[in-house]
Amino acid sequence: MANTAQKALKNGAIDPSKALPVVFRILDKWQCNTDEQLKLLGISSRSTLNKYKESNGGIRLTVDMQERMSYILNIHKCLRMLFSADDSIYGWVRKPNSHPFFAGRSAMDIMNAGRVADLYEVATRLHAWRGGMA
């Protein structure tokens, strides 16, 4: 199945930039400012960020940005599975967390370092909590 999706993506049958509006809505609900959006998406300039915000697809995205978007979407999906209230779904990323990995920091504090690995680590913790393994 994954192989079929990878082929479709490679052949241009899937346009990953179509997910940009969804990602930007999530970032808005997380109350991310422009600098945070730049860091989370790995974008270096505000003009590029604005270009992405104004697009309706058809924009070529780097593999790095696609990976970042995937983690953001997965984090959001896990939060929707863990919580039912919007305040919890969208507020969790800003709340200090006592889990040893977070050490009193919020998920946003960690993700705001701007590394893909930080998005991965937060997503991994949420997947573990969702599965009852944390």
C-alpha cells in the first residue's frame, strides 16, 4: 500500500501542497506566530511562508517540508484521538508537561527548536500515549 502511495506521489498524482491549508489552520489553532510557523515548517523567509499561505496547491515542496507537515498532521490526529474538547486538542501543545521527556516544557517549547527530529519526538510520544504505552 505504501509503495503505491509513494509511486503516486513520485508520478505527481498526489499533490502534497494541497495539505498546506490544513496545516496552516492547525498552526493557527495552536496560536503559532509567524516565527513559530517558519521554524515548524523549516521555511527561511516570510515571503516564502506567505507564498505558501496564498497557494491552492501546485507548489513544489521540499522533502523536509513534507516530512514536517506530516508530523504536524499526525500530532493533530493523535490529539483529536486523545481529547474531545477543542481547548485540550489545540491547547495541549502550549501546556507544560510533566512527562520525563518534556521535563516541564510544552510540546511547542520543544518543537520551536526548529528541528524535524523534535517534531518526530513529540509525535512519537503522542502515538505512545494514544496506544497506552507511555
